[in-house]
Amino acid sequence: MEAQKNGEGLSTYLEKLAQELPEVMKNFHQLHEAVVSDAALSAKQKELIAVGIAVAIRCSYCIANHVAKALQMGASRKEILEAISVAIMMGGGPAVAYATEAMKVLDTLTAEG
């Protein structure tokens, strides 16, 4: 899976972005923290939504990140798979292809499959 293989490169360039666009990246981080905190929806529910969106928009890095975070928040395999199913419904064929990436991450992180 390309996103996981290139995770180190992603970290390097995120750090570079933070150095060269400090205000933008600081504000993005603050937005992220505000959005994923518990409110009317739990942080876990929000991560499940993010999994679905990541698959639907075909973002490999996002898939790897949000599947892992959903697991950390206590999401079950079944919950993650249902979020993936919503993405397939909304994203059609391309989402099906990227759903396989989400499955690979889920299998790797839960040692199933």
C-alpha cells in the first residue's frame, strides 16, 4: 500500500509544510482538534465518517490515517466496514477500488485477514 510505504516521506513533508507555512498548518491542526473532539457526535463517530470520506475521495494517506485512528477510538472492525460500505454506495466503482486499501490497513492493524 503506497500510503503506508511512503508514510515517512509524508511526515517529512508535513514538517516542511509546518516550517514554510506555520500559520496555515497551525490553524489546520487547531481545526482538526476542534472537529474531532466529542460533541453531538463522538470522536469515534467522526473518525468513522472520515474513513468513509477518505475512501470516497480516494486518499490513500487519509485511509491509512483514519482507519488507524478509528481503531484507536474503539471502533470495531464491523463499524469500520460499515463506514466503508457507505463510501462504496456514495463513491461507486472508484470507491470500491479504494475500499480494498482500507481493508488492507484494517487487516494489517488488526492482524486479521
